[in-house]
Amino acid sequence: AGFALSLLFHMTQTEVCPPSCNCKSLGEMKGLQVDCSSRKLTEVPALPLDTKRLYLHNNSLTSVPPGALDSLRSLKEVKIFDNPWNCDCHILYLKLWLEDISAPSLGNIRCASPASVRMKTLRQLTGNELGICKRLLPIKCLEFFWRDLILTTVAIITLILVAWALKFSKKLVCQINLSLYDSRGRLLGRHTSKNH
């Protein structure tokens, strides 16, 4: 039974190992060493959840999609240098992920492009270089933004018109009251003069 379980365990580990990588067990309940180095990879493969050591160095990786490495919760070691990293907006995820997982690695990862940051390490990238990464809102969010802006503008204009109308109506009421008072006063004056 023990042999069958260990065989099943080994088969399961082999099945989850990416075909382009070499996976090796680190002993019972210690996870896997996943070696995907020097395979000319252009994207990060789907990795086993119990990856403890990850080697992705010396490939053709230019970026890592946001969230691609978030499931590797038991990761202890990562080597991801010697790749032609494109240090534009898309590198921000990898930079922040490495700051949490393996901060020393930031000094080993060099940018290949764009020209303004070529040969800089990820550690050297500042907010100024990544400042051009304006987080573009999805189209639906922009639609809501413009709709809300228009509604707010209409509401403000309406409030201004109502306030102006109220102010004008108060003046009008005062003028009407004054003219009525004035006409009553004249009428009353005429009436009293007739009585005399």
C-alpha cells in the first residue's frame, strides 16, 4: 500500500510538472524543485503549487503576466535572471512580487529594453521610470466616469439655476409686495382724503 501511495504521489508530481521543465522532489512533504532554466522559454509555464525552488534563468522571458506567480505560496528560492526583460509597465508585477518573495533577486535582474533603462537592475528602477505607466482604466470604467461627470455637471448647473431662480423670485415677491403696499397706501390716502 505504501509503495502504491508513493507511486501515485510520484505520478501526480510528474503530471503537474510543466513539459518544458524538470521537476525533482525535495523529499517527503518538502515540495518540488522546478528547473525551467535554459529552455528558451518565452513565457512562464503553469507551475506546480508546491514549488519550493524555481529556476527560470537563462530563457527568453520578457515579462510575467500579473498574477501568474501568486499561487506559489510555498516558494523559498527563485532564480529568474539572464532573461531579456522588457522593463515597461508590465514589469511592475514582477518587481513587486520579487520584493515580497526574494528581494535580493532584484539586483540580479537586468532590463534589456526600453533603451532608457537598458542594463539597469529591477532594484534600480524608480517611480520616475515606471511613472509613465498610467494605469489605464477599462473602457467600461471610463464610460461610467464620463457618465458620472456629465450627471454631476448637470446637477451643479441645475442647482445654480434653482438658486438663481429663488433669489430672483424673492426679489420679485418683494417688488410685488412693495407695489401692492404702495398702491394700497395710495388707495388708502385717496379714500381718507375723500372722507375729509
